[in-house]
Amino acid sequence: MPAEPQPPAHPPVPGVAGEHDHYFTADPASAAERRTLDVRLADREVTVHTAAGVFSAGGIDLGTEVLLRTVPAPPPTGTLLDLGCGWGPLALTMALRSPCADVWAVDVNRRAVDLLGRTAHGLDLDRLTATTPDGVPADLRFDVLWSNPPIRIGKAELHALLAHWLGRLAPGGTAWLVVQRHLGADSLQRWIAAELGVRVDRAASAKGFRVLEVGAAD
């Protein structure tokens, strides 16, 4: 009896542990099943594009909600970053609240980047750029970074990711990270302080999540 056909293998994504189809996969294998959602961001109702194969495709996840309730308003101007943007709740909030700022939304998942680009275009957010990491100019520095980082990519990959992007904060810049407590928020706080040599404080703790405030390197 012939063996059943196997689904095609997908090459591993650089910097990502494993080869399974997940939100941190560059090109999800699942059918996109694109749809729109009505969500509330920056005190207004907006319609966003979402799809299978991106993080929290059904709406705003709890960690992101905790972060959005904690962070101060983004500066009215400057260069802002949403690291691991998914379909974009953090980047969209930045762009809606600070329409004169340049907002960069970065994700390895090309489907997520495309979805956010569509949403930004529909909302006339011309200063929001959604891109994969290689689309960010190497000399660009960020005044504010917001992130619900992809903890499940693995510790080594997560540390490399954060070391790179936290290292791109502008002088006086600040990063805000939300991490589940049981997925290592406290150990991550200690690692950032010890290995990156920057100030890191627990700004909030709610619903099983920690919000970390990280300063730029001197």
C-alpha cells in the first residue's frame, strides 16, 4: 500500500526555533481566511484586517490590552516601533494617537505585515510603515518601542531579538514590553538588566502579565 502523501516541509525561519506553522513563521502554510474586525483602539472604533496564521487573529489579546492600559501616550513626534506587530493593535494605537510621528511595525510574518499595511492604508495612516525586519534602515533609531514579544520562539532566539532591537533605542528612548509571568517575565527582567546593562523596571503587573519599562543604553 503506498504511503500517504506528506505535507510539504517549510524551511526554518532564521532566528525562530522549529519549523511549525505559527504566528512567528515567515510564510504561514494555513489558508489565510482573511476577514475584517471592528475593534476599539485609541478611543475610537476602527476596522482592521486579520487572518489565520497571525498572532491573536480573533481580536486584541489580553497581554496587549494590559500593555495598552499601562504605557503612557506616545510622543507626538519622533520615531516609534512596534516589535512583533501581528495585525497591528500597538502600531495602530501609536499612529492614531501620534499622527505626526513615524511609526514602524515589524514582524517576521509577511502575512501580518500585509494585513497591517492594508489596515493602515484604509485608515489613511500614511506615516505607519509595516515591514519585515530587513526593511528597516540599519541606521534608524527609535524613541519609543512597544512590544508583546514572541516568547515562544525560545529563550536564545528571544534574547537575540531583544538585544538587537533594544540596542536600537535612541538616547533617552524607552521600551515597554509585556510578558506573561509564568512564561518567564521575572527572569527576562533580570537578563535584560544583567546582560544588556540597561535600566529595567516592572511598571505594572496585572492578569498574569508583567509590563517592563526598559531604558536605552548610555
